Amino acid sequence: MTEIQFRSSLTALLTDQMGGDESIVRFARVSSGTSGTEKSNKGLVRMLMRDRHGSPFEAPILQFRVECPIFVAREFFRHRIASYNETSGRYQVLEPVFYRPEPDRPLRQIGKPGAYTFEPGSYEQVAITLAEHERIATEAWGSYEYLLEKGVAREVARNVLPLSIYTSFYVNMNLRSTLNFLSLRWAHEQSKTPTFPLKEIETVAKQIDAAARLVAPIAMSAFDEFGRVAP
């Protein structure tokens, strides 16, 4: 059986972009036919964010390559204001890379939906969780390879694999969509609106946030200033 890899890291790498703060200003000023100074343009971006005039923020485009387990990808794909293309388990044999939580990942849900917190697990819960992730992944991968060896089509053989197997995909989002994603997937201390993201997708969101600041630093600063509410 092929050697299996376990990892807990998730990555979102900025692979391409178009435009930035200057694109936002250009989109906004076309309606009035005016031009501005560097100072006034910065003020314009702040005003657009504050008053939620959202369409100019659709000008910059960001492309990311994301590597994460399938259960995180499916949460990401809930954001239908983006374009996706994912690795296909029909056309290629998948890689034996599986997610295994870090030992300090919170394991206990306390409370009820909409009003709960996640707390650290006991030593026993951590040990069991890590062991079961490894056991199930190992057994499932063995079944996957066995089916492939027997000539079963890849699109059928993949059905035995768990949600913890890694996938990769490209995603294109304009900046407005990116801000919407960030407002929901990072429980940031500056957020006006509370949100309760999955820990793993929050890890991805933090990387996307950092990349967006390189593309449109003025807009991202205004996003923070006005409570991280998407325009």
C-alpha cells in the first residue's frame, strides 16, 4: 500500500491578481467623471466602505490555490459568489494525504447551535481523535487502492474515501466577494457582526486576508475600520 501522509496545515496561495485600490477608485469615479489626489482617493475608498457602496469593490480580482481537506472545501464552495475549478477524482488517482487535527484543536461543543463554544478535549479525547483519524484513513486508502487494482473506475473507487482526504482547487473572487467571505469565515476581534466559523476554514480565511492586504491595502484598512462588514 502507498505510504499515507497526515497533515494539519491548510494553505491558500495567491496565484494571480488584477487591479487593486486604484481599480476601486477608477470604478467609483467613472460615474461622476471626476479625478482626485492620492489623499482624496483614499478618502473615497473609506467613504465607499463606510456607506457600503459595494460595486467598485468588484473591480480587483484575486485568484487563490487552496489545499485543504474535502470537508473544508465544501464549506468554501457555499460561497457562490466565486468561480472554482477543483482536482478531479474521476480523471486522476488521488494523493494519499489526509487531515489529522492538531492536538490542541478544540474538540468539545458546549451549548446549543447559535450559542455555543468549543473547548479543549481531554487527554483521552485527543488521543482517540488522532488515532481514529489515522485508522479510518489507512483503511479507506487500502480499500481505494484495492478497488483500483481490480479495475474499478476511479470515479467509483473514490467513494470509499473519507472527508479528511485533501483536495486542491483554484478560486477566483473579486474583492467584494473576498470581503464577504472574510466577514463570515473569521471571527475577528474588530468584526461588528458575530460569526462562528469552522476553525479550519478560519485558518484559510486568515491567509486570504493577508494576501488581500497586499493587493488593496487601503480597502482592507477601511474594511477593518468599519467593522469588517462587507459592502
